[in-house]
Amino acid sequence: MRHRDGSLHGVEAVIDKDLAAARLALDLEADVLLILTDVAAVFVGYKTPGQRALAHVTVEEMERHTAAGELRLAAWGPRSPPRCSSRGPAGAP
């Protein structure tokens, strides 16, 4: 942060690395952006009797799961394909 006198002061912050990577990929006009994680899968219906892992999905399928409230966006929103779709990352300028 910059003080009124122009000096700089460091602050703690959280960087949404996945969103930053998506923004950079768009700016670079990358053909593909892969975000890898050590988590086994994204689950719909997490911790319910209908829980199931999503192995291979399209952007449209992820958008449907998101709209249906089947994904916990706080945990998976940054990693879900709609954030990196051809329309650009959600919330990106």
C-alpha cells in the first residue's frame, strides 16, 4: 500500500492464483489453460447420498451444475471450467 507521503508498506493478501492464471491466459491468447490439483475429483452433491465425482465434463455441464447449486463455489468456483471458458474468467475485467 502507498502511504500519503508516497512510501510503500507491505500488507498480507490472498491471491486467487487460478483466476490470475486464467486472466494471463486470456491476455496471452493461449489456446489452452490447464489448472492441476492434487484433489481426486470435483464432486456434485458433496456429502449427500447422491454424491458423485465428475471425471470428464464440458463447460456447459459445469455451468448447469453451478446453476443447480450442486457445486460449492467457495471451494471449487475458481477451478471450474466456467471460470476459464471461452467467455473469459468469471469476474475478470
